[in-house]
Amino acid sequence: KPPEDKKVAINSRQTVGSFGFMGSYNELSGTLAAGKFSYFGFWQHKRGDGWRPNSGFKLNNGFLSLQWQPTERLGIQLEVTRMHYLAQQPGGLTDVLFEQDARQSFRERNWFNVDWNLAALTFDYRFSERTRLNMRTFGLDASRHALGNLAPINVIDFGQNRDLISGNFRNLGHETRLLHRYTLGGQEHIVVTGVRFYQGRTTARQGAGTEGSGPDFFYLNPENIEKSDYAFPNTNYAAFAEQIIYLGKEWSLTPGVRYEYIDTRSEGYYKLSVFDAAGNLVAAQRKEEAAARSRGFLLAGAGLSWKPNSRYEWYANCSQNYRAINFSDLRIDNPNGRVDANITDERGYTADLGWRMREHPWLYADVTAFYIAYQNRIGQVLRSGEPPLYNDYRLRANIADARNIGLEGFAEIRLSRWLPFLDSLRQLNWFVNASAVDARYIRSDDASIRNRQVELVPPLTLRTGLSYRGRSFKAAFTWAYTGEHYTDATNARRTSSAVNG
């Protein structure tokens, strides 16, 4: 946020680092017209060569926020974000290659490009001290391009035409929230209700790109894309309400309910290609496709809090989960991964029980135990490929029911307050953030999956360190550890293609 006591404030940071890294951050902000108008903007540039060959990147990111308060009750804010990102991708390594030299690269023709344009307009109106209305309209115009050789790393790149996968994203949404405080039974309660409207359109194309090595993001045959060409309209309406009910001075209950309507559609074609044992194209068939799927559902949740005093709080929550699948998940042709055409939405719930401490002279802490249940969890499972190569690939599908049981905690200790002989150091803190999670697939008829660990969930994550802040100097030392975990539901340790492990 901009400073309230300055008309013009400038902040500039220039950073250099290893492997050709250079970063430039430049910020301009201030408050004008007796506090009625304020502005904040920054431009950031980053570039680097990367730790491995063929891993350089460039990023330009700009942001502007304008805030206007014409009256004491009305506030208007406009936010605009612009971002462009280009990165070369060095490709993966097999386990043997990684053990030989983890810094080598065998892909010099793979590139990734992202372009973002994002805007949001917010109106905030206070009818009174008890009632407040917030309206937010937002839009996105973005694109993403991936260009390169998609074959597994154990397949040699002979310089053939590269694959180009491009996506364009245009969407517009609006959300209105109304917050109201009221008194009932001698207690003040809070209710929040609102609606949300969203309309999006994604286009996805995959076809032949150039056979060169540079970031040439254009199709050789733009009028007749070789693999697939789709449009995915998407509509979402929602209405929600949440209430904080105070039960005396120490207890509060927070029930909530949300109705969602989702309509996803698919329009386009893909080409089905058949190859012989030598890898030659035998036949290609174009398949037109038009599909639609609409669903509406109700989600509910509730939270309970007990605050015996200003320092301590116990809390518990339980809420339903829902994860919708879009048609855009289905139509990417990649030898390293595939998507089950019968993939369905995912349901479940989350429950947690926690304790937190605040306003303590030398300690801040928060500890939470949680349970997450998934029905037909969407995940990735290892499958064997077809002849003649038999390369393994990842299949994204509804794997099985799953459950995550975990404990997460954060604590920060002001050593300079706790240990008197450190008091002269002003503010010396020790912090630790840790989580332990046991995530497993359950109730599966597939023996290769049953009771296996859920992929991409570290069983232990730990971050800790010391921070010091003086009058004109601050410094920090941090240390992090992430436990070994898997990339697919079968918990494979090694594969020939190096996609899993």
C-alpha cells in the first residue's frame, strides 16, 4: 500500500547473483489530495542463465494500483497487472544421467512463454458502521505457449519439427459481498453474503512447430492444426452466506453455505494417428467433438472457536470440498502423460482442530491437526506404454479414495525477551514451521495402489531459522528440509523414461 504521509515515494532495489542473475525492482507510490487519492506501482525485471545449460529466463512484470475516495463512505480502486515470461527448458535426466552429472542438458530446443494482462475494479461502500458493500469486477487476457520435443528424455532429439501447444485465456467475472453486523440477545453477530458470476473462454491448440532451436512460437500449418484445435467455454454462478454467531464472551460458531453452478463445454477436433512398428505414420483420422456438462451442488461448512482469554484460542472446522474437471484437461497429446477420458469431478471434506497463542510477551504459536478425505481423488498413476517402445507414462485419472492425516505447526520465539542476557540485541527471533502428513490411497481394488502414499505429498516438511532486526540493520538465516516423496500413485522409484520416481 502507498504511504499516507508522502506525495511521492521511490524505492529501487538492484540485485545480482550467481549464473548471470540480475534483478531490478522499481517502485513509485504516494498519497495526494488530502488523502483522497493514492497510487502505487512497480516494474520488475529479472533475467538469468540458470544453473544448468539451456535454462535461461527473462521476466518483466508491472503493476499499477489507483485508489480514489470521493466520500468518506465510498472507495474505488483500479488494479492492473502486466507480465511477460520467457524461459528455456533444459529437459529432464534419467537416473543414470543425473548420477553422472546433474548439470548436463540434452534439450536445447524447448521453450516456455507466458503473457498475462489482468485488471480488477473494486467499489467499497459503507452504508453505516454496521453495513458494508464490496463489489469487484475482474478480467484476464492471457496466453501460454510450450514449444519443444515432448518425447521422454531417453529418446534422442534428431532435430525434427517441434510440438507447439498454445492456450489463450479470456475471462470476466464479478463478485458482490455484503457484510452486516447486528445485535441479538445482547451479543453482536456478523453475517456475510454474496454472489459470484464468471464467464471464461479457453482455446487450446497443438500442432507442428518449427524445426529450429529458438523461441519461434508459430504453427507451420495454422489453418489445419495437426493434432488438436479446441475452444472451451466455461460458465460459473455461485451464491454464498456465512455467519459468525457469538455464544457468550468466549465461544463463537461460524456456519456457511455455498451453492455452485458450473457449465463446461468443448468444441473442436483432434486427430487420431496410427503408426507402424518403425514409427511411420500409417493413417490419420480427424474427429470432431462437441460436448457439454452442467452441474449444480451445495457445499456446507462450520467452524467453532473458544477463546478463554486474549492470548489463547482453540478452534475446529469442517467443510465440504469439490473439485471440478474441465474439458481442457483431456485434449493434450503428450507421450509422457495421458488423461483418462472418463475422469470425473472430485468430492470430499476437510476437518481440523487447532490451538493458537497470541499477545504473549515472547511466544507466538499455532498448531493444527487436520484430516482431508477425497472421493475418487484425481491423481497420477504409472502405466506401461504400447509397442514398440513400451515407454512408461503417467495417467491422470480418478485413482481411488484417499485420506490425508497431518499435523502442522508454527512457532516464533523472541529470544531477546525470553533470555535476559540477549535483551541488548533488540529483536532476535527463532522461528520454526513444520508439517507431518500421512497421505494414502484407501479402498482400491488395484493392489499396486492400495495403501500407497499419495503422490507429491512430502511426509515431513521443516523450515526454521533466526531473524534479527536492529535500528538500521536486519538479517536472517533459514534452513529447510523436504522429505522424500513420490510422483505417481504406484510409488515407483525409477522408470526408464525418468518421468516418474
